[in-house]
Amino acid sequence: MPNTKRTLLTRILIWRAKHISQRQFVYILSILVGFTSGIGAVVLKNFTHFIELLLEGNLIQLYHHAFYFVYPLIGLALTYLIIKYVIRNKLSQGIPSTLFAISKRKGIMKQFQMVGSILTAPITVGFGGSVGLEGPTVATGAALSSNIARLFHMNQANRTLLIGCAAAGAMASLFKAPVAAIIFAIEVFSLDLTLASLLPLLLASISGVITSYFFFGSDILLPFRLEEGFKLNDIPFYILLGLVAGFTSVYFTNVYARINDYFQKIASPIKRLIIGGLGIGILLFFIPPLYGEGYEVINHLVQGNPKGALENNFFNLDLDNVWVVVSLLAGLVIFKVVASSLTFGAGGVGGIFAPALFMGSIMGNCLAKILNNIGLLNSPISESNFTLVGMAGLMAGVLHAPLTAIFLIAELTGGYELFIPLMITAAISFSITKHFVSHSVYTMELARKGELITHNKDHAVLTLMDLESVVENNFIPVYPDMKLGEIVHEAVVKSKRNIFPVLDRKTHQMKGIILLDDIRSIMFDQSLYDDIKASDVMHNPPDTIDFKADKMTEVMQKFQDSGAWNLPVIKDEKYYGFVSKSKLLTAYRRKLITFTR
């Protein structure tokens, strides 16, 4: 059977090579990838909603509020068991794991990633994990596209493009916002906006949104019809919203990073599960709106119904008092990121996209309520509009994706009447966040390790390069006690290189280097063969490369700063080889051609 399958696939590939050009085949695969990403979104959403309906809709209403405390622990425990005994592989978070695959694995994603998020994310979110499904949906689509690309022998550049197509298809399917989905793929995955990439992204986005319409009809996550347009007098308030969104984004990112760092220091996954699960359970028990993705809360606020969003408050406070409502909304903004971070830290699988929208909508609504009730305005501002623009503000800051934020909200509202306030708020929020936080929550860990692909082509190409591939080992070592005669006969005569590492005989630690120029003037004087040792003529290299610590950007910088043509590589404190500038530049040129093809 396997031979039959291979033969069939080979026939398909041969037929394709004869009748369909590479570019046309990429277009066909982009449609297929958009469809599979859309199907992934449908499965994830339906599975999650089924669990939420079963648990939150019946057990809590018919039995006891305390189930809010128990559910997260059950969901996280089930997720842990599935990862350990079914998937049997470490399952990294959605979009960061996809970015890592692009930067360090040449766009290759393992097969278990195609189903990993589908099996775990709905359980995490359905049982109350305060995260979203966008990241897992994108990761599922990306894994499917990567393996489809490998099946049809696509090169690295096309694999990366198809992963971007998967992201566009997934987002288009989730939000029915095809233009924003394309921009999301370009902003987050650092794809080049060229004609060669734009058409596949467009086809994948269309395919994804059509798939969504086929299964979900006209239903969308955030149904809203704009009733109040933009007023010129509101510009100062949107500037204020941008400022608030910027500092809220900084708060979001810092809290997320600190809680993530705390959980990474805990070695035991069971301990992480218990600490995180109990923390989420306590938060949900006192603040039920933090349950799951939170789109229902957002819709209540957009429709001007804060009571519907806050009716389950634990203390049964009077929601007719606007300041009570403002206080409760502010609490949701403060604690949502804590709940999301605890979910991730405990081992839950989900995304950060929905929490950013959740916090942004509540922040915008809360600010509008404050401005409308402090008695300084002649006419009230639109709380619904501020709710929508607030989402864009926080998305621009937290995700470092201002264009995605602008076009997503514009498409969701069915028009561009809020385009100016969206641009103002998103630009200010992004600028403030970028000043204090260099990287988004998606990319901070990869950036810390030097593994992040960006729109900077030089940096991106260096990130894609592998240090191991440019290390050369055909250098003959000498030892400090070797005499000149031994160096000449054992090293110089037998070597094709003009540089010799000087190593300790026992530990193989590098003591220095000897260049052929260092001994050229004395190597033919046999009277000196027994008088001069390697330790007499060796010297320190201009710099060294740490194999495990130095990234390719740092390696290139060391060559530039030292002016050397060869630099030794140290691995585990021992000599490992040399990197030559000529080989490094040759590898860089080849990777640049592949990357920009």
C-alpha cells in the first residue's frame, strides 16, 4: 500500500511539473490551504461552543456557581493528559510556535501539530481557560499547510508563504474579515507584500471566508452595525483613548511576561497545573465574565448592555449605579491578562488575540462611561464606538499589529466611518507600547533568543541561517609544547589552511592560534626547530564565537568589528572549528536568494 501511494504521488508530481507551472501550483495550494484552515476554524469553534453550552449553560445555572472554580482544573488536567498520553510531544503555543518553525525549522512543522491544538484548545477554553482560539486555529492551519507543502516538495520560500496563507485563511474564517486577515499574515509573519505573495494570500483568505459562510452562514463573532459616525469634536477623546490603550498594552505585556517567567521556573508540570488551575478557578469564581474567550461580554458592551456583561457579579452589586459598572469593568481589564497568563502557565492551550480584544473593548467602554459621567461634556460620546476603537487600540499595542487592528474593526463594522479614530488610536497606542516594549507577546521569547524573523531583510536572512552549516573542521591543531620542527612537519606540510588552533592536549581547550605568517620567516631555519615552541609564537584570536550563545547576527557583527577572515568556534568551552568570512558570506548570499525568490 505505501508503495502504491508513493507511486500515485510521484505520478501526480510528474503530471504537475509537465502541465502546471510552479506559480500556478502555489495558487492552487493557497486555495487548498485556505479551505483546510477554514475547516480547522469550524472544528475548533464548534467543539468549544459545544463544551461551553454543556457546562456553563446547564450545570452552573441548574446546580451551583462553585462549578466556576472546579472547571478550569478539570480542563487543564484533561489537556495535560491528552498532551502526555495522546499527542506525546511538547505542544507549544500557537503563533509563537509557528514563527519558530519559520525562523529555525525552514517552515517545517511536525505532523502532530496538525491535530494538537484541535484536541486541546477547545477543552482549555471550554472549561473556562481565559484564552482565545485564534492562535490555535492559525497554528492548526499552519501545520496543515506546512505538511501539504512538504508532500508536494515545495521549497522553503513557498512553505513560508503557504504558512502565511494558512494564517490569512484562519483569520478570515473566524472573523469574516478577509482584508484584515491578509494584513495580519503580512504583519505578524513578516511576509513581503509583493505580487507573488499577495495573490496567494488573497486566494487563501477568500477560500477561508467562503468556508466560514458555508458552515456558519452570516453569523459573525462580533455582530455590529455602526449607528453613530465619527465627529471632528471627538478627536481629543480618541487621542486620550490611544494614550490609555498604549499604557494598558504595556501593562498587559509586562504582566504576561512576568507570570510566564514565574511559571517557567517551576520544573514540575503538575505543580504548574495546580497553581495555575487554582488561580484561574478563584478568579472565575469571583469574576465569572473572565470565563473563556469573552466575546459574549464584548457583544453586550458594543450593544450598550453592560448589565448583560456583568449580571453574574459575585457580590450582586447595583448595576444601575454607573460608577459600580465602571469599577467592575476596570476590574475585568486588570484581571483578564492575569487569568490568561495563569491559563498558559498552567499548561493550557490557547491564544492571546481574544484576551486583547476583550480588554480593549472593556477599556474603551469604561473610558467612555467615565467621560460621559464626569459632567464636562456638552454632548455624550458614543460608548459603542469607543468600545470598538478600544479593541483596535489594545490590539495594535499588545500584538504590534496596528494595520490589522484598523482593518479588522473597520470590516467588522461594515464600513470605514470609524477609520480616522481607528488610525489615531492605533497609531498612538502602538507608538507608546513600542517605546516601552520592543516586541509583542507573540515574539518576545523568540526575540530574546535571537530567533525572530522580522521585516528587516538582513536580520531575517541571518536568523534563517544555521551556524552549524558554516563551521569548518579541517584545521590541523597544534599543542603548546610542540616544537617548531614538529609544527612544520605535522601541521604546515599536511594542512591546506594557513591557520592552526593551539589546544590543550588533555582538555582540548583553545590556548591561542598560530598563523602561517607568524612562522613564515623562521620555518625554514632548521637550527630553530628545537628551540622554539608553539607557545612562543601563538597569540590570541581577534575574537571567538560561542556556538551555543552567539546568534548569526552576533557572528556577523564579530567579523565586522574584528576585521578577521577566520574566527574560532568554542562549544562547551572546547575548540570546535572555525568560521571563515568567505564561507559565511557565500551562505548568506544563497539564503538571501532563497528568501527573496
